[in-house]
Amino acid sequence: MQENKYILCLDTSGEDCQAGIYEKSAESGRLLASAVVRNRRAHSERLLELVDHVLGYADISKNDLSAISVSLGPGSFTGLRIGVSVAKGLGLALGIHVIPVSSHDALSRPFLGMLNSVMVLTIARKGEWYVTKFSSGGRSETGVMTADQWKSVMEPPVILLCDDPDMVKKHLIEEFGKNVWMPGWSACTPDLESLGALACAKWVAGEIAVLDELAPEYVQPFLGKV
């Protein structure tokens, strides 16, 4: 990879609508600009506005971009569709790579290596969560689990990242107590710097999306009305 590559980072996997500019140089990467709207309903209306904002703040144009990193999920069905559609549209228009990154990978990255393991839980539907576990043995496949199921695969001491801490705590206090560290709701928003860094690693490894085949990682079938 050449020096000074700019990656547009997009995340619409949860409540927040986010965009950022990540610069990858020969020495290290850094997040140059970021913007967020904390409103799930704003994804379709505000994402392109945020893209223009971060490009302006970083003082670059769309033509300076070398790739787009987008959260692939799991997460909000509607949000993921919007984010992936915008990434594909911009990628086609600009003739640049689109690099999908798991939202759970981006969430876990700042916490890896701090304790035995990291477990990411994001709400799937009532009583179920999307779950991915990260430990010294590697990364598990993301699955849909009930509380009894994810508790059975926990390896305390563990960092637990979840988008409904109060609900999850009800399942933990008596059994695990202080062996579980929960940083709080804000830690369950994918980190744009992690999106950029993970995209760079995938780019170097040749893990570039074929745009016609790019689709959100829903994990389970969409259960809404057609």
C-alpha cells in the first residue's frame, strides 16, 4: 500500500449514524475526521451529509479516497441496508474498493488482550442477541443466542460489550459478579478508527468486496414484513 491513503469509514449498524476519514501512511494510521448523529431514524437522511462534512473537515475530496470501509453487521436491518447501499454507490461512482468489516470486530478491537476474553452482544430480537466471542483461541462465528446459551460459553474474567447493559446485567450479577467488566452502552458503538485499521489489514490481505455480491451480515433471516 502506498503512503497517504484515505479511507471513508461508514457505520449504520446501530443507533448511531457515523462517518469518518481514516488516513493510512507508511508509519501508522489515524482518524482524521469523524461525525455522528445519534438517531437510528436519521440514517437515510443524514449519512451522505456526514460524508460531505468529514471530507470537508479533512480537507479532501471524494476523488482523494482510495477505499470505503463499511460496517457489515450484525445490527439494524434497515441501517445496514442503508450503509451498504451508500458504500456500494460511492464505490461504483468513484471506482474504488469497498471493504466490509464486521461491526463486532470493530467493537472488540480496542479491548482485545485486556482480559481473558471479549464477548460482544447486540440485540437481535426479544430474548436473543447476536453474539461473537474473542479469546486467545481466536474469534468465534457470530451466532444468535439466548441468555442461557451465551452464558454457557463465557470465559470469565471477560469484557462484555452490549447495547442493553441493564438487560444483560440481570443475567449476570448472581452468577459472575466482578468477573465481568461492562464498559457501558457507549462502548457498543463501532469505533471508526478500528473500522479504518481493520479495513487496511483486509486490503493488504486482498479481502476486497465484489460489489455485486456485497450484502449485510444479517446472521438470521429478516423477520419483518415484505
